[in-house]
Amino acid sequence: MTAAPATLVASDLDRTLIYSAAALDLRMPDHEAPRLLCVETYGGAPLSYLTEHAAALLAGLHRTALFVPATTRTPEQYRRVHLPGPAPRYAICANGGHLLVDGTTDPDWQRTVHRRIAERSAPLAEIRARLTATADQEWLLKERVAEDLFAYLVVDRARLPEGWVRDLTGWAAERGWTVSLQGRKIYAVPQPLTKSAALREVAQRAGAVRTLAAGDSLLDADLLTAADRAWRPAHGELADAGWTAPHLTVVPRTGVAAGESILRAFTAATEAAVPAEAPSV
């Protein structure tokens, strides 16, 4: 089977393809649980996993498509992840703020992103001021800035007041920012900072004529909308919101099993697009 670079597969990582121990959602008896492969360590301890079957599917996907990780992680956080198969030629990090080419940030793309944010969104300092002024130390665990592009809070979900995220969302939208709650993290991201914009840039550079995508959070919605075909798991923000689209397939699985199902769907879709080899004569 020959490679098919005309197909680009872009996927979110956390809670889409890879999962922390808390997010694995292994609902079967222990003796039936799948074997897992650790793909990330942090502080000397294992952090993120996928199933061994998913690992084999991901490694094989490189033969039929251009695989592009598309993550909200910073480049530093992304580099902790060691995915099966060849190192991706392109990677979308910081929700589209960084486009890595062979592991290095592309400076032209970075300048383009900063210009778009300056033109369309309120300054990061204004957003951070609102976050720190309204967050309560009773439930706020950490406040962070990623790459001078966006801010996020790590919170105690059980103590987070009902309506706080909704109120922040409305306030931020008036200033050109998007708010997303993912697990214990609340992200505030400028609206021009999108995975879909970076996806279009990669597709143009690579000459891709078809794009497939997967994701689980509201920050992935634009990525899924921009793709020709898209998948999401039955968990996450998009599932909670009932988000759908005509070209979207909902994988009826949750946790790490959903990641494996998404990779099976990617594999089937890309293999179907590869022309059969001509018979020898």
C-alpha cells in the first residue's frame, strides 16, 4: 500500500486519542481491560495512555495519510508525548498559536497569529485581570498563561460555583475571547486563535485535498467544522452540549476505548481513499 499524502488527519490529543489514568473510563471487569501503552511521563511518573491496539492503528495511519496532532498543549507540553510511529512532520500546538515543522516553531505563522489576535481581541492582560479578580481561592488551584497567547485556570470542579463559567463566557465573548471548561481546566482563548486556521495552513503547505479530524472539547469545534469528515467521542464538552454537524460521526464509546474507535475510523477512511495497486503484467 502506498502513502496517500493528499489526505490529512488532524486530531486533538488529550481525551481524544490519549488519556490520563483518571480519564481512561475502564468500565469492564479488570481481567477484560485492554493492555495500555504509556506515551507520556511527567515528573518521572506515567501520565497519558492509549490502548496497544490504538498504538498500532496510529503507527499504521502514517502509511495512508499525513497525521497532524492538533492540541491546546504548549510546544513544551506536547514534546512530552511520544506517539507511536514516525514523528509527525507538522504539529499544531497552543490551540493554533504554534505550528511546529519538524519539531520547531514556524516564525512566519507565529507572527500571523499574533497580528490577528491584536486586531480582533482584547489584550490578554485584561482577561487575566478579570480571571484573578473573580476567581475564589476556595476553588482556584492554579492560574497560568500559555505562550503569552491565552490563560487558563486549574480548579476544584466540585467547588466551582454554578454559573461562574457561563458569566465569564458572556463577558469574554464581548471582548473577542472564547471560554472552555475541560476537566479541571478553564481556558480563556482569543477567538482568532483556532486549530482550524492552522489546519488550513498545513493543508495548503502539504497539498492535502481532503481533511479528517477528531476532538472532544468546544475548542475543537472549529477544527471539526473545517474538516471534510469528523469524529468525536461520547464524552467531553461537545458531547455535553450535544454538538453535531452533517459530516460528524459520534463514536458511541467513552474514555480510552473511544480513542481506539476514532483511530479505527481514521484508518478505514484513509485506506478506502488509497487507490488499489495496478496488477503486475
